[in-house]
Amino acid sequence: MKSSVVLRIDRIACDGRGTCGEFLPELIELDDWGYPIIADGPVPRGLERLALAAVEMCPKMALQLRANEDDTRSGSESTEELR
Amino acid sequence: MSAGAVVSQLPWMWLVSRASGLMLLVLFSTVFVLGISARLGSRLRSMPRFAVAELHRTLALFSVALLALHVATAVLDPYVSIGWWVAVVPFTAHYRALALSLGTLAVDLGAAVLITSLVRRRLGHRWWRTVHWLAYASWPLAFMHSLSAGNDMSIWWVAALVWGSLSAVALAVVDRILFARQSRGGRTSARTRSSGVAISVHPGVRS
Amino acid sequence: MSSAQLLRHMGSNQPTTGCRRLLPPEPWAPAGLAAHLQRHGALVHHPSSDAWRAATFGEIERAGLVGRGGAAFPTVRKLRALLAHRGRPFVIANGTEGEPASMKDRVLLARSPNLVLDGAALAASLVGAGEIIMVVHRDVRDSVDAALAERRRIRLDSTKFRVVTAADGFVAGEASAVVNWVGRGAPIPLGKAPRMTERGLQGRPTLVQNVETLAHLGLVGRHGAEWFRQVGTADEPGTMLVTLAGSVVRRGVFEVAIGARTSHVLELAGGPSEPIQALLIGGYFGTWVPSPAALSLPFSASGLGVGLGAGLVVALPAARCGVLETAQLVRYLASQSAGQCGPCKFGLPAIAEQLELLAAAMPVRFDDLTRWVDEIEGRGACGHPDGVARHIRSALDVFGDEVSEHLVGRCSASEKRASLPLPTCEPL
């Protein structure tokens, strides 16, 4: 069952401390330098509370939970409301 | 004199204030060391690293409760008149002004750290971190308050706890400085998952 | 670079596949305002008329104009996006041209600055902007200043213009980096959210548009959608400026109709100067395509199967080593990372190191290399790591045979030195 939230990360704020990957390995893997690789797609319903805790725990406040439709990939402005 | 009479004549407020003060020093030092451990990413036995940060936060909040007890008993102590405001406004006590003011200053800085931590999302990381560094000033103030306001250093285990706290904190500070020096070089090589094995053959012949 | 040197970058023979829309005809007409108005006519705005605004938006939409800075995003959608957010917008004309081998923005600003200024003014009228900021490469600052001075003398534009010299560096041309440069003097990207069209310079909606896109806009505003679509393909209409570099007879900037045969595009530069093995399309962040296979394909994104990016086309001679060229380019790109995000800051140099070992036909951690390339994608605050990943994947594909050779310690190139031009690799 999919929820309507996704984990997003502010890559500039992220310092590679690795708290998120340690706490939530189900969704977050750490690369060779300790920086998070976040699983694609919405947060599974059962993990929502843990995802929230991970967001709280990030020492740089780089991790965020966002609503699912919000796509912030570069160049993709397809979700803008157009008049 | 009956046992009941002895007990009722003990200066409870003063005793609890002294005891809570000592506990507070030990607790505050523990919080301090845990904070540095969390930053350094060290493990604590088999505890995961994120748990170190959580413990730091939990004990910090607990020490606020203990601090309330320490201040309340000092103020309510009938033998000495210390007003409530002395807890937050320095240099206003009539009794042992300097000793108490050191404690007051430590409380003020600690309060700033606490409040900014509670609203850190709204505040943003940069400001939160700037205020949090005030903790480095807060501990020495608390320590000197212990030495000057406390009267129990002649008791051997009190002295042991006090000097033990100082040692632990000093070591943690040294660790933190070394960590900062080493971090300036920055991460350069891959840490964990790389296969580490070259898979191409090099016969030493080039065309 | 002097304007005389810039002029030499203009192609001198334009066969029928070339179209002279943006660039002035030969012999080189002076870039003055009078000549410009004589050639193109005046561009009239009616910013207070909703009907005019709606009609103009309609024309831009039908024209199918997309950005010429590399991302090819539909211009009309970007313009409309600004209207959806609060605050008086800014228009920023992006002429930074951080891509070192590309010259088109500079040549355009040197030879047709008024067309760019027209487009910027039109965009400003359409979105109700309070100010237009021209961010231009230092080589062409004088040209833009002079053009603006002429316009100011006759009060041609109702919106205020400001000129800023662009910063150096590969990522300095990224949209949020330009905004950051103008706003805070730091030419590094700000991250993907919020978008510049929502909150950019001074927290206001900001349109960041490549100067070539604005030049096309200046023409669409005059001649309309149908005229714009007379050349190009149905999906990719219009002309574009390309910079032809590498092993071609006459390097330079040329205007081509999108969809022209790629061999004809190369012919604009006199064709290859020696047998070539591949073309690098788009920019140093772009994609390799093999030659001669690509030469018979249409020069378009759908024709070549790769994005046209910033219009760079670099011809790599068959005699050189594609792996070595790629390694050198990737090392340059790694040095140009803004260094704000771990995966880019650490991943790119690690990848560059392995590619250099591969280029030297030495033992390589090939599995790690491909894994790292996969891992950097999408994990930066800007598109820099994505561009590098795309470049490397195309190189490993197009130069696959050479890669196999290198993996067993050999190199089949006759000239074992890199040839593609690079500025001195100074990290930011």
C-alpha cells in the first residue's frame, strides 16, 4: 500500500553524516562516501512514521517529507499550474 | 533527641540543592560528551550512532528538569535568601554573588541552546548551530559555579565526580579539536562498499 | 578574446541548409541599431493589453520555441509559470556560456545583440517584469553595453535594463547559479527547489532564458509562429546556432535548420579535416555519437537520438583515442563541480581517476566505475553529475571497442594524446 509522501533531500545541506541510512536502511542506502541514496517512489505506508523520525533526526535538517506529486527534478516543470 | 526530631531539623532544601547540583554537573558533562560523540559519529558500545544523538537529547531534557529542582530548592531554602530572578539574571544575588552568577550565566546559555533546539526547523541550521556552540561556554561556567558555590569538595567521592567530569569533558574537547583538524583534509577515498579489486589484466604490452 | 577573433568564428560559407535568421548577412554588417531595425523592423509591444498578451503567448506556443541553453524546455510554459506566482518578476538573459568549447552565445551577442535585447524586452512585457538583467560573457560586454546605449538614447525600451558580466566556470551558466551570481556573487547552483520561476532573485519570480532563445523570441514576436516553423522539423522547429569544433576545416558558429543532414551541418565548417570517429553533441556534458553512422542522420534530437544541448558539435579524429579524450573531459568536469554535494564532489574525481587509469590502459576498478556513474545520477543539487553520467555512458558505448582494448592493456590510437580544448583546470 503506497502512501502519498516521498522522501526528499536537500543535497547542498546534506553532509553525509549517515544518520538516515543507519536508521532507515529499508529506504536509504549510503554510497561509498556515506551519502544517502534514497529509494525511488512514495514511502510505504508501514514506514511512514519511521521516515518522519528519520527526517527529525537528520543533524543538518537536509531530509524532508514531501507530498507525492511534488516533482523537483531539474528541468521538469511539468507540474506547474499553467494559465 | 528523637530520630524524627533529627530528621525534621535537617536542612532538606539545602541538602537537595547540593545533591541535585552534583548530579547536574555529572549529567551536564555526560550530555556534553555525548554531544561531541554524536558529532564525531562515534559508536557507543553496540548502540547505533543515531541513538547517541537521541540519548544526548533525552538526557539534556532530563537535566532541565533536574535544574528546575536545583534552582527551586536553592531559592526556597529558608536559611539563605535568594530571589527567583537570580536563576536567570546574573549579578543580582546578595549572597555569594559571583558563585551564583556563574550558575546563572550557565543557565542562560543553556536556555538559549534549549529554545533554539526546540524550534530548530523554523530557525534553520546555521542559526541553530551558532547558538548551540554556546554550550562550549556554558559548561565551564557551570563547572566554576560548582567549585565556588559548592562546599563539599572535601568529601572524596564528590571531588572524584567533579574532577572526573572535568577530565571527561576535556578529553571530549580535545577529540573535537582533532576531528576538526582532520576534517579539513576532507574525505578523499571511498570508504565502504567498493569491490577494491581491479578487473582488467595488464600484460605490460602496448601496441 | 577580441571581437576580431570572435568574427573569425563566423562561418563564411552558408549553403542552403544554413539559414540566416539570427546572424546578420555577409559582408559583416555593423551590429548597430539602425541596421538591425532596417533588417528586422520594429518590435511593438502592448503590455497593457490582455488581448495582445494572449495573442503573443498563443504565437509563442504555436511556434513551439524551446530553450536553446541546453534543457530545451518549452519557452511558453516557462513564461506562463511566472504569472502563477506572486511578486514583480525579473528577466535574466543568460549569456554566461560556461561550456568552454561553445561560442554561440558570444557570437550572437557580438553580432546581433539587439535581437537578444528585443526578445528580453518582449519577455519582460509579457510577464510584467520590473527589470531585465543581461548576464553576458566578458568578451562581449562592450558589445552589449554599446547596443543598450543606442537603445536608451532613443528610449526604445520601457523596461529597465542592467548588464552584469558573467562569472567563469562550467556550472556558472546553470539557471540558479546565474541568479545566485547576480544576487549574491556566488556562481554556484542553489538547488532544485523552489524553482526560479517561483522564487528566484530577491525572492521574486525570475525568468532565466538563454540569449539565443530570447533572440528567437524577438523574431517570433515580429513574424509569428508560422514563419518560425517554416524551417526545422515539426517536433523541433526553427533554426539553432551550433558551434563546430574539433577536426573540422573551419571551426566556428553557424546557424542551421534543425533536422538538416548532419553531414551538411559539418559541411558548413568545411567538413572534417581528417577522418573522424565520433561527434560529441551538445556540450562537454553532452553525448557521443559514432561517425560515420551519425552523418547520414538528421541533426535533431529525434534524428540523432540525443539531446542537442547547447549546440556544440565536436569532431573527434579517428587517429585519436576516444577513451583518453573522455578521461580528460571528465577530469575537467570533475574540477568544475561546485563542490556542494557529496556525490558530485567525491564521486566525480573518483570516476575521473578510474577513467584516467583506463585511458592509460592500466588496471581499473571497472565495476566500481560503472556503479559510481549510475549512482551520481540525480544526486546533485543541479544537473552537473547527470551530464557527466550521460557523457560517460555514451563514451563507453561509442568507444566500446577501444575500451575493450584498454582493459587488456592496449590502445589502438595512432595519436595517443588528447586533442579537445580545455581551459586550465582550476577548481571553483
